[in-house]
Amino acid sequence: MPTNILMPALSPTMTEGTLARWVKKEGDDVKAGDVIAEIETDKATMEVEAVDEGKLGKILVPEGTAGVAVNAPIAVLLEDGEDVGTIKAEAAKSPSPETPRGVSTSPKGEVKDAGSHGAFSAPLPKGEVKPPLGDLGKSKRTFASPLARRMAEQMGIDLSSIQGSGPHGRIVKDDLVVSRESGVVSQKATQKLTANDSRLTTAKQLADAYGMKYKEIPNNSIRKVIARRLVESKQTVPHFYLTIECRIDNLLAARAEINDKADGKFKLSVNDFVIKAAANALKAYPAANTAWTDEAILQFEHADISVAVSTPNGLITPIVKAAETKGLKQISEEIKDLAKRARDGKLKPEEFQGGTFCVSNLGMYGVQEFGAIINPPQSCILAVGAGEQKPYVDKGEIGIGTFMKCTLSVDHRSVDGSVGAEYLQILKQYIENPISMIL
């Protein structure tokens, strides 16, 4: 009998996703391992691979659909001898969440905007088109994707005045962009709030009221998840901050000598040394290598260092696992590989989920000092600034040295102030004496 292909849960935080693209089309033969679709998760876009063989009998959710719940049917797979006529309306019912069938996943590098939303139901009389599930009960003249409806409300565009370019005339995001450029605006939009109106609460309302020009850049799933997690972190984790200054002349000299002798085979960065120092310090002082739970504080055996990497879709933190056991060359190679695949959206979930400690370095941008937001459930994140030459006094003598500030953001529930301070002292020793990291 026909088998439902379900929206898979591709990460622990995923409750819904965007069906970015169908690789297979209706009627295509499918073999186990074939990529059939691409799904945008809260972290990246993943390829969905077929587990069973058969024929893609019916696509239930059009590509570009946002907000598809985990375990919701997205397509129907037919076995040998079955045809589309065997698909019943009941085929769209989900099995229990514990028994998803028909898909497996692997990472993919492209993130796309959300678009239309739909579902399959029983066959209709010839010539009749039924609106997708997301539009049931709405006017037949305003079939639109959820993203298009949200954009229309924000932009003040009357959907009834737009001709949709999506399946069955459905209005999608691009239609809204074209309409805005052509000046199609609803009567409701012309009734703007005045500058003194007490209802002015959002940036959009303020911008409209004061005539401020702007360009709207829709938030993708990754941006929304990052925003939600940052708010949750600042609201639920009691942050405090400790800053220490490290002299890095020895580190810079060691780096230059190692890179020179490598003869172009590899090239270490300052951040490679910082990651190694952070990991070694955690191994030497595990009280800072923790996570808070209501039942107990978890103290980890290995220093799995999450490294903040900026991507076009937002910040992601790939992990150098057991970094205290790895040399500088291996750490450098892993970071380069992880960072490249993070920007391409090709990380596997286990490569960016987890971690026991985070390092965020903005020194390459000339930022001298900053306080980073903790990445729960981790207890600490180290914010690394730029090296700066300045005078110093040592035993009554004035000299010129290069100094770098490191600020530790700490979850006060699991790491006390004295623990954070002692950890930074050990970190400083490793950074200022890099030979101790090599031996």
C-alpha cells in the first residue's frame, strides 16, 4: 500500500521546517539512497534521501513551503504495481511520531526562502482546482503561501489585487516583491499610524510613521532560531563577565616560526592557539567545563570547543571535539574544514550540536574587547579581542608589548566567580607560554 514520506526531525530543536526544493518529481522512480528533496532546518538545508524503493506517486507539500510540522506527510511513495489511483485521502494521515518512514538525511549547502504551502486530498472533478490546505476557509481569490500572507500584512499589500505566479495561481513571496515595486498597496496600508500614536511599538511602525525609507529582508528559519535562542539565553541564564589581558608576543613569535618552518604546508592562526589554550585550561581546571541542569551540574571529561563562525545565514558553532588531545596543526586543519562547510551549510548535525565551551574571536575585525552571549546549555563562552601594542612596566622597566583581552561570559548557576577567575589565570599561562601547549 502507499507509504507516506514524512517531514523528518533533523535536529533536537526542530519542530517544523521549510521544504526548500523537490529533487524528484511526481512519477519518478526512487531507489533507496536517492535524494528526493531539500529541507531547510533551524540550522542548515539538508538533503532528504529515500529509504524505500518505489515511485514518487504524489507530492503533498509544494517546494518553498514554510512551517511544515515534523512528522507531517510531505509525499506518498508507491510500491510496484500501485498507481496514483490507489492513493486515498487517508494516505495523508501521519503514523505515530515514533515511526517515521521513507526518508533519511544528509547535509546540503543551500538555504532558500520559504514559499507556498499545500496538501493532497481526494481527487477533484475534472477542471476543478482545490486550494491547498493552508488556504481552506479563505477567499478563493486570495490563495497565498503563509510567508506571502505575513509579508503582505507587514507591507500593507492587498492580496486580492495580486495575480499569483505559484501553483494554481497561488501568491508567493516574489509576487509580493513585484507588487511593492509596482506600487500596489491596500487601502488599509494608507491608514498609517501617526508619529504621536501610542500604538507605535515595532521598528516597521515607527519607520512608516516617520517616513523612514528601508528595505525588508525576510528572516529565514536559521535567523529566527538564532534570535529565539539569544533571547532565551539572556533572559534565562544569569550572565556575568570576567576580563583578563594576555601578552601575546611569545605566541606571535612561536606562530611565525612554526608557519615559516611549515613551508606553506599549513598555516596556524592566533585563534588556533587560543582554542588549544582554552581546551588545555579546561582539562587542567574542569570546574569550568560544565553545564547546568536542575538536577545536577554536568562536568565534562573532554573539552569540546565550539567555535563561532559567521555565515550568510547567521552564526553557527562547529565543534573541535576533545581539542585538548589534538595538536595545533590538527586543530587548524579541522577549523578550516568546519568553517568552510559551515558557510556552505554542509555540516552534519553532530558537528555543530553539543560542545562544552565556546570561543568567539572578533580580533580580526579590530574589536579590542566584547562580551559574548552564552550558548546554552554550555556554561561559558570566551570572547577574544584584537592584539594591540602598548607600553608596559616590568620590574621598573618600560617596554612595548602586544596585548590581547579575553572576556569570559559565565553562567553563574554552574560556574562561580572564583572558578571563572581561576580558569582565566590558567588560560593566560598557556597563551603567554605557548611552548607549554606544544610539549
